Amino acid sequence: MARLKKKVKRTLNRLLVLIVIIVLVIGGIKLLNNKNNTQQSGSNNPNTNIPLDVDNKSIYLIKGETTNIKYNKELKYEYDSNIISFNEGTIKANSNGSTKLTVTNGKDKKEIDIVVTDLLVLPTVNNTKSYLTCHQYSESEAEILDKVLEYKINEKGYLTRAGALEAVRFLTLNFPYRLKYFFENGRLDRSNSFFDYVDGEGRYYHKGLYLTDNKFKDLKATLRGPQPWGCEMPNDTTKTNNPNGLDCSGFLTWALVNAGYDPGDVGAGKNNYNDMTDLGKVVNFTEPSAFDNVKVGDLVGRQGHIAMLIGIEDNKYYIGEALDRGEYDMHVYSYTKEELMNTELEYFVYMDDFYKQDGNITNMWR
């Protein structure tokens, strides 16, 4: 009996050792897969040319976002499946990080650098987002945000209506925080004595987001700052300290500058100095064809205020703007035609002559 127990115990020990070995082997395989995590699709065909659109290209995506490249099943595609998934030319961003999508035909190889970020959100209307705080982003994070903005504008069309529209959508829909409305301390224009010569305080005339102190080197003149967006600064108009942000025309000027345009130093409303109504044809809402001919990317205004039409769908007009309206500040409102005509807004500014090209324009961001 004792010998039987001993034999059973020895057998159980051997089984335990075997189970441990199996677990270690499986774990090692998983670890190796996680280290390499390279997926392949397609096959090598040396007679198939690799499309030009994958040559020396970088793609910046928001987590959950998709994009497409030219696909040929005769080519082999390799990528990190932890970062992206790939299906017949459709790339989906799965998790924060970077990978290379390598395309080969057996003799030639080309790569696409793909960066996926969770610093932004998929475009959605959310007027209750938290406010941006002072120095909320590191310099490396701010650099990524600038690159995503630049990439998105270029994909829509630099120096096009769609590029300017994308910049406004980026800051109102993709950026996960709201900017406080900041009454300008001045403008970058010495020809009008009414305003101080100021850059970066309520108006920011440079490319990228004004999130870190390293952007100070781009400024031409400051009055109460410099401070990046979200950091408090004396406000000439309110005589209090307020987080720096953008005023209405400062927001649109920023968008136009990032899309490659130089609109000049302009303000909002029908004033005696150059303003944003000078950029296009002003058409009052009451004109019969006003709503028939308006396009996304056109401006929407009233005396002392300017905004942009960023979406049209099913008799809904989506307005992106920076406006000191209680808790909203930078936001997106939607109106029917009838509702819009009953707001304080009065006219469209048709921008065809200013943009000259539409680019990859879409009525909605979805």
C-alpha cells in the first residue's frame, strides 16, 4: 500500500512537471508573438508594382479611426497587429503607438509609418467637454497633436476650402478639451491704432496648437503674455485674469493660417477696418437663394461676430465658433434653416473666390 501511494505520488509529480513545461512553452510562444506581433496578408509577386501612394508616406490616425490605401492582393503586407488592423487596403487604428506597414513584391519593399494616438477623439459634437488647463500637454504630446493636425489638413487639401474646414473641425470636434474664449488684447496690425500690436493673446497667427512655452519663439509681439492656451493671463477687456484662448475671428484666422492662407489681420463684423466680411461675398439670410448656394467652409456672421459653417445635413446647419456664451465658449451648434434665421446671426460669407479650390470636401465629418 505504501509503495502504491509512493508510485501515485511520483506519477502526479511527473504530471505536474509536464504541465509546467507545457505552460512555459505556451507562454514563450505568446511572448514571442507579442514581441513580433507581425501579421501578413497577400502574397509576393515580383511582377506587381508597389503603388506610389505607399512610398515614403506617414499616416497619423486617432484611435478607432480608419483610412484607406491602394491595395493589391499580389503584394505582401506586414504590420503590427497590436497597433493597427489591415483588410484589403483599409487600415484601422487599434491602440496608441506606431508601426510600419511594409509592402513587398518579393524584390522591392516600401514602408508606411503609421502613428496612432489617443490624445484626440473621433469627431463628435460635445459642448460639455472639460476646459483645457495650463500646460496640460508635454512638448512631445503637443508635437504629435501638431503633426496630426497638419496631416489631416494635407489629406483634405492644403490651400483648399476642405483644409480650412478640417482645421475648424479639428479644434471643435477632435480636440478633447474646450478653449476658453479670450477677449483679444490686440491684433498683429500696426495700421489700426484702436488695437495694440499683439500676437498670441486671443489671436494666434501661427501653425499648430499653442500648447507649450516653446511656441513663444514664434510670437512677434506680446502685451500681457506670453502664455499658451489654458494658462491665465491679464485680460484687457474684462480687467481680470482669464485662461488664454481664442476669440471668434482669432479662431477662424488660426484655421485659415493652418490651411495655408494669409487672410491678413482681420476681425469680425462690418466695421471700418478690414474684417472677415472682406474675404468673400456677403449674402443676407433673407436673400432668396442664400441657403441654396451656401457651402460648408463658408463663414456665418453678424455685427461683431464671425463663425464657420462646418456641416450640412437633413436641413441642419452646424456652426463651429468661439463665442463668449456662458458655459459654451468654443462649441458647435446645430440649427434648422428656420432656427438659424431666428438667431442673432445675419449673413453668410461665400468664400469661393478666397479658397479657389474645394479639395476633398464633405458636408459632414462622419
